[in-house]
Amino acid sequence: MTAPHRMFATPEAPMPEVTRSATVLILPGIQGSGPGHWQSLWERQDPRVRRVQQLDWDAPRLEDWLQALETAAAEAGGPVVLAAHSLGCLLGAHWAARTWRTVRGALLVAPPDPDGPAFPAAAASFVPVPERPLPFPSVVVASRDDPYGSMDYARRQAAVWGSELVDLGERGHINAESGLGDWPEGRALLQALCEAG
């Protein structure tokens, strides 16, 4: 197997010193995350949490989204933790295969199945999804009645990525409609990842 192509920061580039604090980068899915979404609530509550802004939330292009994430990670000036939802999980997996930046961990919530009937055609550039272990600790959180990805899919991706799997029961797509509020259980998972390393 050939080594993954890395298009961003190289080992020769100056890297920030790893500190105990980490910036949390929010990676929403297609159409972004509305004001009642746990990602948005976390962003408003915690100054360490920053949303990665995309040029087009409705017509995602992988290369554009990757560049926005790389820029946000560079601007963080230190280690980052990813807090991804839906298509943001696939973005995180693609970026992990290309960057040399310090990532302390990733919370990957409700990864969508590209082969599933509900996967948006607009996100075709995110396929195929990297099928290799992530080079940092990660947690996949899945719901048993997620219309965008089955528990079997989440279990398989967790195994491929080397992630811990958390079964949230029946919580739909684990979004604002799931009634989670600011989702304290998710915040606890995120905090554990922030303190790793």
C-alpha cells in the first residue's frame, strides 16, 4: 500500500509546540448546523470552539472544504480536536490522510453512508471515504435509527478508522431534531479527547 498523499503542511514546515490546551474545530455537515444544533451551542458556550466556515454549505466540494479545514487548523496555532457531524466526519477522514498538523483527537458523530439511499448527490466528491486508521484517537457516535447511516455502517467505519464506538440508541441523525440540547454526553467525550496526549 502506498503512503497517503499529503497536500498540506509538511514535516519541514515549522510546527507549533504542543500545549495542554487544544482548539476545537467544529465540522458541520451539508447545509451547516443551525442555531439549535449541539455544534452551534458548543460554539457559543466555549471560546476554544471554532466553526470551520465553508464557502458553500449546500454544494460541498471536497477540495474546497479540505482547504478551509487546513486553513482553520493553521490559524489555531497549536493542537486541534475535531468535532464533526455527518458529512463533516468524512471531511475529517479525508483531511487526516493529507495533513501533518497536530490533531489530538476527533469526535465523529453520525457518519453518513455514501452507499446509502439518503446520501446527498451533491456530496459525491467525498467518495470514496479513506479506509485507513486515523492517526489520532477518535470516537464514532452513532444512532440506531439514523436515516443517513446504519449502525452496521458506523460499526464498520469505527473499526476501519480505529475509533471507539458509542451507541446512542435511537436518536435519529443526532442533530437539533434529536432533542439533545447542548448534549452533555457529547461534551464529556469531547473533553476526554481534548485532554488526551
